[in-house]
Amino acid sequence: MAAPLTATAPRRSRWRRAAAALLLAAVAAVHLGVSQRLAAGLDAARSAGALPPPIEVSFVRELQPAAPPSPPAASRPRRQPRAAAAPPPAVAASAVADAVAQAASDAAGAAAPDTDAQREPDLQQAVTEAAPAGEARADPVQTDMAHAAQPDVPPAAEAAASDAAASAFEWPPSTRLQYTLSGWYRGEVYGQAEVQWRRDGERYQVLLEVSVGPSFAPLLSRRMVSDGELTADGLRPRRYDEVTQVGLGPPRQRTLRLDTDPVQLADGRTAPAMAGMQDTASQFVQLTWLFTLQPERLRAGQVVEFPLALPRRLERWRYEVVGDDRVDTPVGGVAAVHVRPSRETPSRSGRDLHAEVWIAPTLQYLPVRIHIRQDAETYVDLLLSGLPQQAAR
């Protein structure tokens, strides 16, 4: 009985090895098939003129956290102070009388019941009285007169100063950010995503790729490409392409032509072009440009607004700054500012994707987290998986 058992064991081992080899071959074939199908779809789209040629770039170094870059100094015309003439005695006496009357009114108000409308001036008075005794306080009459004596800067000069600051802005080198993906779509989903910012002279491309499922055989993949030019007003998209593939099915493509007026939407309809419009992919880099140039816009409560070209329509989109936050990533905690679509932003349930972003000033105002939501039951969350990679300048 021992001899037959001994002879069977090697045969079973050989069958297991053969089965494992067949499984690996099948997985490799699926992976190769998916890759070839996606590549064939992209090549076919490019050959038909549907996708612009990619900007070739090599990422050679990691971006290390550092203090936020200083905004470029604008040649802002300054108001030239003029010597204010001394007020006539009658004006000075009137000012003193008004001050005394105001003090009496404040004293009477202090005796009245405390109301919300009265607390604010009381707070201002407390701050004024808390100033050091030796510190000179500005005379409100002289201050107002001195301010009135300074001519306002003409709007044309203000615009020229803003243009000078924008022209001095130095666009970051080509950058790649990689994310881990988690979310919910009829159950928990996992995957990976990547954002690439590429530039060549005055031309740019923003690539956003999202893949759900294992990297070697994704269940769903979407590639979004914004192609356009760099201007003093930030990005000016010329076209936006979106290629989606589900499983082994053929890729589906939608294209927006944004370099025409009217704009050509993905479903064939048109819409009047709007100044400053962005697309689904370019909006993240446009926010980076804006906050680098105007970091004061990152204060809680600030609102950023620009036209957003969606596949089926073009509408104004509003983002509000929620405030400071901390994002825990595999490379450590990163200080960030949370920005999300305003409640006033148009929404059509089941059709629009709303993206919240967490922007990191210490990483050149790049997004370290992106939360994309379609509705309460469909969303993905992208979390930075490593330090951004950049090309040599």
C-alpha cells in the first residue's frame, strides 16, 4: 500500500504547479489584454485627432516640504501722501464737540440693557482703552482728512499692477502626484489615481487618471486630459478629453472644444464662451495658481468663483475656503487648507461630480487630498501616497 501512495504524491505536486502556472498565465493575459485594449483605444483616438499629442517629460526628483513660496511682488502704484492743511478752528471745535457728544451717548448706552448691537462698539472701545498709555492715538478727524487727501489709484493702474504680479508668477515645473483611492460604489472600492501637471513653454497639460480595482486589471478607469496655454490670467484650456473604460469593454470618449465661441460641449450642443473658464482637470491647477498668487484668499470664509465647463453645460462654480486642516498621509501629517464647493454651486443630482480639495501651502499649494462625490452613495477619496515628483527646471 505504501508504494502507490508514494507514486501519487509527485503527480499531485506536478498538477498543483501546472495549475498555478495556468492561473498566472491567465492573469498575465488579462492584464496584457486590458493594457493593449486601453492603449489601442487611446492610439485610435489620437490618430483620429481626438486627443492632443502628450507633452513628454521625465520626473527626476522629489518635492520636499518647504515654506510657502512668496507671491511675486507687483509694481503696485502707491498713494503719495500730501501734507494736510490744519483744520480751521471752527472745524476743530466742532470735532471736539462731536467727540464729547459721542462719549455721552456711549455712556448712556452703557447704562442700557446689553444687546448684540451694543456689544460691538463696546469691544472696540475696550481695545482702544487697552492701548499703552504712552502710545499716541490717531485723531479720527485728521486721519479721515489725510486719507481723503490721498488720491485713489485709477482702476487702470490697479489692473496693470495685478497683471504685473501675474506676469511675474513662476509656474512650477512638471509635477506628478500619486494617490491611493478608496470610496463607495455599490460597496467599498479601492484603487489608485494620479495627477500630472506638464508644461512646455506656454503650453500645458493636466492629466487626471483614476483606476478602480487592481492595477493589473482595473474594473473601471477614467483618464481626463486638459490641454491649453498659460496666460496672465492662469490656465486657458483649449480642449478637454475624457476617456472611460469599464472592464474589457471599449473605451468611451467625450471631448469639449473650449477654444471656440461658442464652446462645443461633449453632447454636440454649444454654449457661449466665458472668460476665465476651466474644465474638470484644469480647475485644481487653477486653484493652485490663484492661491500662490494671492495667499490671503486661503482665509476661512473666502470664496473663489470661475466658470466651469462640464460635459453637458457651462456654469459658474463657487468654491469656499472652510479653514485650516491636517491631512495624515503615508509621508506624515501635512498642514492643508480645506476648500469645497459652495452651497450656492449649481447641483444636478446624479450628473455632477463635486470635488473637495485639501491644498498644502508647504507643497507648493498642491492638493494632498481630493474627495470627489456624485451623491451620498457614490464617491471616491484620493489621498497622497508619497511626496510629489517633479522634473528638472
